[in-house]
Amino acid sequence: MLTRLIVYIAYYLKTSKNYQQCKQFFYNLLENPHSKLKSYFDFFMISLVLISVFLLVYEVDNKATPTQLMFERALISVFIFEYIIRAWIFNDNHKIILDYYEKTQYLHIPFSLLKVLKKLIAKKIAYVLSPLAIIDLLAILPSYRSLRFFRVLLIFRIFKLFRYFESLKLFAEVVTSKRFELYTLALFVGFLLFVGSIGIYLFENHAKGGLVKSLFDALYLSVVTLSTVGFGDIVPVTAGGRLVTMALIISGLAVLAFFTSIIVTAFSERLLDLRESQVYAELNRYDNFVIICGFGRVGRHIAQQLYLNKQQFVIIDSSEAKVKKAKKSGYLAIHADASNNSVLTKTGINNGANAILCTTGDDVTNVYITLTSRYLNKKIRIITRAANQDNVKKLYQAGANNVIHPYEIAGMVVAEYIGQPVAFEAILGIIRQESHIGMETLPVYTDGLLAGKSLAEIGLLERKLLLVGVISENPVHRMRKNSYSINNQYFYFNPELDFVLQPNDLLVVFGRDVAIEHFHDQIEKRQLIKRRGK
């Protein structure tokens, strides 16, 4: 009966949306590095820890006030609550129960509650014995004023900050990554201290006329000498003691050099991770940004335009030289492979990014990035560059929303406007970023100013505007030349003057800002009059 109840509860927790949402909320609050909730909670906890440490230090020479005692109790309650919640989200108990239950059902063996209990306890013990969980527990103990010894554990409340500072976590990871070298160094130091302590005690004890009264004094002198500190409160006076001391000093220099080389090497290996973690942390503060994959000629121009438009973006490139160039320009940049799932996930493809631009010069790379991006986020907008016209279809099949062929576009522009110097002036004005020249997409409203009219009737040249093309999904235009598919729409590049605009078409023009703004106002005023008339 008890087994059925436990299995039933486990299945209920597995299928309960409320339970899963609750656990996901606390995971985002405490553990998810990409969650804004975690950043707010970390700031809150850092403030509490620093205030509590200040108050505990203040109480060394001053009596605690009732307000301070109340704050301490509230703080400990928060610490205990955090400790319990972290233990809860560390693993899913119901999954362990169900995995074991389904195994017993498949193998037709009896379900043992004792074995399940052992598995559950083993998982929780693994959390309790983890370094950060031990620090969390020790950070609670200094509040018990009846046991003054626990005040020594105050230092662990400061160590608790390791949980909330990513840079401190990285430092701990660096030290952990070199644990073999550090263990080796620790054994060597232990051997030196053992030999040095015995040698100093033998040569510097009172019987030999020295100042060392005990073996502990000998150990103390060995540590002070090996660390090259040399307080001078105990000094060797015999020839043998001085020889041992000189040997310890020389060994101490070697130990410090070895230790420094270990730490410097570890940090140089992880320095890139530290810099990238800062980029990821900054991206977490953005709600709407663009990911640019590739910082070549096309990527540089796009980044420059986005920067001028004050649009947040981040650049990912596998070339270290290009990443350095991007950072030198003041852009956020990451040195990584953009086709890697973890890179795009950490960058924020599901957390703030609204578009991905694949601008590398290699179509194969762009296909991989597009496939990965579409797999990670079904709804994100993907715009991809195609170096070869034969690969355009493949990029659409990979999941791109739009595919741009820059060389073909350049050829089309030259072919269409070869005899129109004014057109080239307008295009060069945009390329040179002249502030008075721009490009705009104008809507064709039903029963509006443009609907049902040909391009000749609109008179764009009289309006000081130059036509780029028309974007439309209306089948009436399908027989036109210079049409290019854009998913469910078509782009008609520089169509003939007899081209009749249909409702919901988009007219793409460029020219001086004042001319574009005047024409746009005319369209909107006409539409506003129509709405009021209805």
C-alpha cells in the first residue's frame, strides 16, 4: 500500500504543471545563469551578506540591539530557506522513484523502499557535501551566540559570496582545475616543513643553546622562513640552524615561483572564459538584441549600421583577430564557433535575441549556423548571406527566413541604374552614411493614396524619390520580370512604370529624408481621412 502511494505521488509530481512551474521558478531564481531573477536575487543576497558581516563585526566591541537581533534572525531564516530550496532543486526525487519503479516492473523484481530511500539519501548527501553547500551551512552557525566558538565561522559567511559573483566562481574553478599541481606542491611543502622543523628543533633547542622551546616553535620558524616572511621573533643562533634556515629560504623562493606559475598559467587559460562571461552577463540585461555571426566585410557594415541606430547586438566569430577588431570598435564580441549549440544558448538565442544574421563568407558555415539556430529557437528571425546562388535554396531549407546574395544585388543595381547618375548618387549617399539620404519602406493601404495606381501615376521622380522595388504577395504581379522569392512574398526589383500597386504591397524607395518624410505623411494623412469617413 505504501509503495503504491509513493509511486502515485511520484507520477503526480511528474505530470503536475503547478509543481514543475514552481520548481522552474526557484531554479531561475537560484541557479539559472541566464535568468534576470537570479541577477536580482544575487544582488539582494550580496547586500544581506555584507550587512550581516558588518553587524557581526560591530558586535565584537558593542552590545547587539534588539533591531540587530531581529535582523539576524530574519537573515538566518533567509539562509535556511535558501539552503532547503537549493537542496530541493538539486535533483528530482520523483524521477529516481519512477526510474527504479519502471525498472522493477520491466524486470519483474520486487520494489524495495529501502533501496529507493538509499538512492534519495545518497543524492541529498552529495549536495550537502558539495563545497558551496558546506559554506552555506557554516554561514548559518555564527548566529548561535550561546556558542562563542561558532563566531570563528564568520569567515564562511564571506565565502558565501562565491555563490553570487561569477568572477569568484571562475576563480574557484581555476584553482580546482589545477588541483593536481597544487596537491603536488602541497606535498612538497609538507615535506620541507617536516624536514625543516625536525632540523631546527635538533639544532636550535635549549639544550644546544638555541631559542626554540618546543617542536611547535620549530614548526612556526619553518613556516615563517619558508614563506620568506621572517618576523624575527625567533632567530637561529647555531651554525646548523642557520644552514637549515638558508635551505628553507631558498626552497621557499622556489615554492612561491612554482605556485605563482601554476596560478598564472591557470588564469591565462581561463582568461577568455572570464571575458566572455562578462559579455554574457551584459547580454542578460538586454531584452532585444541581434546576434551577428561573422565579422567580415558584410558583418562590419551591418554592425556599424546597428550601432548608429542604437540597436544592441553581439558579434560571434571564430577568428580571434576579427574579434579583437570588433572589440576595438567598441562592440560586444565573443570568440567562439557560432554553430555550437552551447555558444548560441549562452549568448541568448532563447533569452532576448530577436534575430540572427549569418554573415560569414562560407555558405557551409552559414548553413550550419542556420540549422543550429532554427533547432534552438523555432520562432527567431534568421537572415543569411549566400556567397553562391546555388546555395540559396539550401539555406531556405535549413530554416532561414531571408537569404541575401550581396554580389547578385550589386550586379542588379549596376545593371539597372547604369545610365542614371542620380541613382548612383543616392546609393553612394547611403553607403557613405550621409545623414540627409535614406531608404524607407512605405505601405500600400486599401483604398489609400497608392492602391490601384501605377508607378507612372505616382510620379516618384517628381517627388524627388528613387524607386528600389516593390514587395508583394499578390499573384497579379507574378508574371513580372526581376522578381525574387522571399518566403511567401516576392520582391520586384525596379519594376516598369506600368506596375500597378495592390493593397498590402510595400513600396521601397530612397532619397533625401525630407522627401521621404513628406511622402510618408501624405500617405498617412490620406489613410486617416478614410478612417474618419468610415
